[in-house]
Amino acid sequence: MIPLKDENPTRHPPVATIAIILACIAVYLLWQPSPLDETDADARFNVEYAAIPCEIREGRPLTIDELRATYQVGRSDSCGLGSPDSPAGFPEKSVWESVLVSMFLHGSVLHLGGNLLFLWIFGNNIEDHLGPIRYVLFYVAGGVVATLGHVALNLDSTIPMVGASGAIAAVMGAYLVWFPEAPVRTLLTFFFILVVRIRAKWLLGFWFALQFFTSPNSGVAWAAHVGGFLFGSVVGLAVRASPVLRALLWRRSARAALGTRWDPTGGVGYASFTR
């Protein structure tokens, strides 16, 4: 199931969502080496800049020996990974900054496009209600929590982690809580191609459940997806339940819609909380 568009209009232009999308595209096209490059440039880049569970656990960059073991090269051949003169592969790497940087890195055009499609569909409504600044803070916090979720289940992993999907999963978790009845036009490709309208609660619920059936060898950081989604859901529930949090986090112009139900014919013009 591939979501195409939600029928959940916004009152404000999604400037922060657009900025994040443009930043991810710019990083992929202008900074990251091409993954199709036959050299080791892409692997070297990811090791130097992306978050790596073992590094986060240890609070230090990987050693050159750990890099050689990860990429299965001999002691006389570093394949450009790190510096032979340093015990650490990339001694100047900031392990904690890499957590943030990883949210803007992607492994392929398909990876980039899929993530940004989900962000565009579900992010604009979350931004509409939180406002751009609080939305960006929520997005980054969701990405950090998602990364730590992946690290918690892969403490010894020396494989770089790239992608915005953990942060986007947090957005999706909040969307599930705040707009469960919003219809989403979805492309079904199962022995046939069909576009149908599916309520957000079924689409996002199915996506979340699917994470637990991800193959361990797929290269997908499913724990990051789960961690980000749960974070977004918990924040969504907390805001819905607490008048104080609503006052602090909710955009003023959206407050009139609190407590209303999905009304496709008029009213507030968009979905809000369903009691």
C-alpha cells in the first residue's frame, strides 16, 4: 500500500515540511556520493558522517580495526575507510552530531523518494497544528528517539544508519492519534493496481504492524520506525489529554477545532481529535 494523498486540508502553508524535504534532497544530490559509484566513496561517507550504534554506545568513533572487520578488508588494505595512521578510523567525527546528520542522509533515490512522500502526506497537518518551530523540534526529537531505539537493539552493530524514516515515523504516530478518521488515497498493488480511500487509522496501523515482520537481513532499521512511531503516538496522546500541553504546543488558530470530529462537508474543514 502506497499513500498518495490525504483528504485533510491545512490552514497554513507547510513551510517547515517543505524546508526539511528540500534539505534532504539537497544533501542527497549535492553532498552525498552516489551509491552507484563503484569506488568506496559512499561507504566511506556513511562511516564518517552517519550514526553507528557501536559508536553511540561507546561514545567514540570506530577504530580502523573495527572498520576493517566491518567491511572485511585486510590489515594492509583500508579501502579508503579511515586513516592508517590513526587508531580511530575518523578521529574527528562527532558521534552525537552524527545522530542529527543521519536524519538527512539516504541510501538511494527510492529510499529518499519514499520517505519524503510519507513526510509530505502526513507532515503538513502535524505542522499545521503545532506551528513550524514546535513541529521541527518534535521532528528532531522523534528522530533522536528513533535512533536510540535502533541502537538499543543493535548495541554492537558497526553498520551506519541513514534515513529520515525514524523522524517521519514520529510524525505518522502523531497523525494516527490526532487524525485517525482522515481518508488517505492509497495505491494498492497486489495482483492488481487500484486507488482506494483508506482511513488513516487502518493505513498507519497496518504500516506499524508490518515493521515487526521485517526480515533481519533486509537492511531496514525497523526498530527505529517502531521507536519513532511510539514516540509520536505518546506525544499525541499527551497533548490530547493535557490542556496545559495543548496551550503550550497547539497553534492558536487551530484550537477552535479541538474536540471536533471528522467533517468532510464543512465545519472546521479538517480532521481533529476524535473522542
